[in-house]
Amino acid sequence: MSIDLKTVKHISKLARISIDDEKANKLKGDLNNIFEFIEKLNELNTDNVQALTSIAETTLRFRKDEIKSENIREKILKNSPEENKDFFVVPKVVE
Amino acid sequence: MSDITSQSLFELTSNIKEKKLSSEEITKVFIDRAEKSKKLNVYVTDNFEKAIDQSKKFDSNPNFDLKLPGIPIAVKDLFCTNGVRTTAGSKILNNFVPTYESTVTQNLWSQGAILLGKLNCDEFAMGSSNETSFFGNVQNPVGENLVPGGSSGGSSAAVAANLTPVTIGTDTGGSIRQPASFTGTVGLKPTYGSCSRYGIVAFASSLDQAGPMTKNVRDCSMLLEVISSFDQKDSTSIDYKRNCYSKELSKDIKGKKIGIPKEYRVDNMPDEIEQLWKNGISYAKGCGAEIIDISLPHTNYALPTYYIVAPAEASSNLARYDGVKYGFRSPGQNLIEMYEKTRSEGFGDEVKRRIMIGTYVLSSGYYDAYYLKAQKVRQLIKKDFDDAFSKVDAILTPSTPSSAFKIGEKTNDPVSMYLNDIFTVPINLAGLPGISIPAGKDKNNYPLGLQVIGKPFDEQNILNISYALEDKINFKNDISDWWLSE
């Protein structure tokens, strides 16, 4: 199986990373090399193997639904790329 | 008294407790050496001014009951530090100043340690040579233009160059053990669930673990004791009774069964590594351990499995970097364009490659063929270890298939770079603890490491085996300080 340029562009769209044609071509080569290496897994028959979903053999804990941090608006907004004391600012999304 | 910066953590804490040295004295000496060591490029952000203030504060009201009394420590720049910039080696977090502290670093400060600064690493811990960092590559103090390993390359270089007494790194596929091996230092990846992941910039959540990087095994046990803790804030943190690793440290490994897996060999592996392994085996025998040949038949499938699982988790984890709430933003005409430009300009090539792999293997129609397949093979790899550990107490292998390589040597060939982690990745996939200790040198005089792998939560046992081996190996790093400027 090989990944073509169209697929590379489709993945980059899904991943929300814009790439130009030169980069896309380079990535196509890299990805094909990597996938060639990954295809080795097809040597193994795994029909009767249960997929491993959690390495720590524990179930997730329950906790009480309590508010532990209050008045953290300022902290949360502190690193926002565009300053505004109440909201995160993004380009207009509603016409 | 030997030069302060070359002292072990054990010596420094003893000297502080016996009032032979003050925290301020120690802190200033490390800062002074860092100022002369810029060529190594270990620091992304320093915290020197605040560190001196904090050391004075410690000295004015010292608490000698703490485990790291007034000890200055630099940490990998993947740990969020409250009020101190945290970049993960990426442009996309270039201006990020956390408003909270990671649990592991909080454990350090609660025991009296002082933050010296944040150490360089591969971008989002994705790399094996520290060359993917937005802040440039790190020089290995072992020799000029050699990589220090990665992703915790700034950390391994800083310990080897005596720029911090000890440090902490993170290990997703070998990022503590491989750089430790390349720099002649000790690095331990704990059992998954031992050290909290809260506040660590996430790469692959089912594999990531923080761990100590030190000059010797005793320091490693002291630091593990501080950072390993149960934490409500990490849903995969495991609540179990942790050992007093440093108190229970012992060279008595008589009767321990140590497994030697025949699959831990690669084509063209240097003879020196085979020899190093044989030496390790004979030292272990000399300490009274019993050597048992074992098989881990799926070893060769570990790397391909890792390169599905880790990028898949990374592509999900890194979806949060969209230029909206924090970090770098590149303006766009609309929201989607802003996302795409931000991520295109903010991430480096290796990170983009891995996000693309991850996005592909999780995309509609490919999930079963790749991700599900990998999760099944991961089960087989884990079962290999379960079977082996029914016969042995620990497993001994080389840490890496080569010594440190030249800067730039492998940057154009991702697969050859990935092969560096062939002996370390299986341990992350199985969630086990593993430690790398310096065990010898190759023909170029570059360090080589041996890895001891343990059962889950059996850190004490692998520390003890390493402690016994370290004593027999008697490794000397002989670093010449070639990088120092006046």
C-alpha cells in the first residue's frame, strides 16, 4: 500500500496543518517509508487476541463532583493570544 | 572537599545537613558553571535570580528533615512550572507561562529543592537526539558535535556536565534511558502509574512517565522516592505503597533470577555492545544472581506498534494547540485558516510527521487495520513479559543498539532515528519499570548503557540490581570540560 499526494493533503486537512506542495511531497516520501516499516505487523495473526486498552489494570476512580477551584478566570485567560479580560478572542465565525 | 558541582546528590544533601555547605553556595556555583557552559545549549529558560533568592530564604530558616534540603535542580522543559515559562521545546508554546505546577515538580519543591531552570528537549518529547527542539540542538558533554540522546537531551547533558546535581525527564519510548546511555549517566523510567502525569505536557498518554536522571544509582533511588506518589489529579495514577527506595537500597542480589532475552540484538550491532552485555552478565553472576536465558518473541514488533500507538495518541493530545486559548497564534481570515496556519507555523517537521501518522491511522476506514492491530500486538508484547516474569525477577539488556552519534547524522532518515529506541520501547508498551546504567565505552570512548527491566512496581529490585552492577562496573566518565568559556 502506498500513500499518494492526494491522501497526504487530505490528512493535512483533517489534522488542520496547512502544507504546500513541496512539503507535501517530502511528507509523502517520509510517510511511505514509515508505513512500510509499520506493515511488519501484518506478519502476525491477531484474530484471537484481545486488544490492550489500558496498561494499568485498574478501573477509573469515582470522585465527588465538587468545585475545587474558584475564581480562576484570570488564570485561565492569562495566556490567551489576544487580550480580553472576559473571553477568548477568535476570528469572526458568524456572518 | 571535591568540587561542588561534581558532587552527588547524596554528598550535597549530607554537606548541607552537616552545615559544611549552604544552599546559596551550592546554587551560585551551579549558576556560575551554567554561565560558562552556554555552548552546550542545555537551558531553554533559566530561573537563576529567583533560585538565589530561594536559596537565601532556605539558609535563613533551614529544614534539614527534608529530602532535598536547599538543593538546586533544573528540570526538563516538559514539566509545567507555575510562573516559569514552559515550552516543551516548541515554538507553539514559546510564550506559555503556566499558572499551575506539575505534581512531580511540586513534590521536588515540597522536599526543599529549588528550581534552577528549564532544560532543552526534543519538541513535545518527539525525538531521540534533541535535534527537533525549536531552541536548537544540545551538545553532548562527552564530545563535541555529538547528540546527547533524546528526548530528555538537555537533562542528560546537564547531569553529565555537572550543571545540575540531578534532574527529572520523561520517557515515552526511551526518552530517559537512551539519553542516559549516551551520556554515561543513570536514568529510570518508573512503572506506568507511579509518577503523576498531571502538569506534564502530554505526548502519548498511555506511555508517558516521568523519572529521575542522575549521576549514580543511589541518587536515583533518592530522587524516585521524592517524585513517585499517588495523585488524585491523574486518573491513571496508582494508589499503592511505595518503598523508601534509598533506605532499602542494597547490593545484595544473591539468588535473584535475571533473564537474558535472546531477541535483544540487531543487525550490525557493534561487538562492543555484545561484549558489554556479556560483562554485565558475568558481573551479575559474580554477585550471586542466577542467569536464565529467556525469549521475548514479539520484540521485533514493538517499534512498529509504538509508531502507531504513540502518534495516534499524540495527534489527539496535540489537537489542543489551535492558537485559541494559549500559545502561539498565526492570524487568519477565518477560524479554520487560523488553526491551519497556527499549527503549520507553530509545529516543527517531526511533530507534524507524527500528527499526520496519528491522524491517518485513526481516520475512517484505517482504524482497524492500524490502531486496533497495534493494540492487539501490544497485548502480545505485554504477554511476552508476563510469561518471562513467571520465571525471572528482572531482565538485563543493552540500553541502546549504538553509542551517541554525530549531530545531523540521522536527521534525514526518520526510520533510522526511530531504531535508536528498539530496546527501550517494549518496556513502555508493557508499562514496566526500566533503568539504564553506564556500563562501559565503545572504541571512540563514548559511553554505553545496560538496561535492567523489572516487574510492575518492582523499582526497588531493579535499583538494587543496578546498585550491585554499578559497584562491579566502576564506570568513569572522564569528561574534559571542553565547552567551558571564561
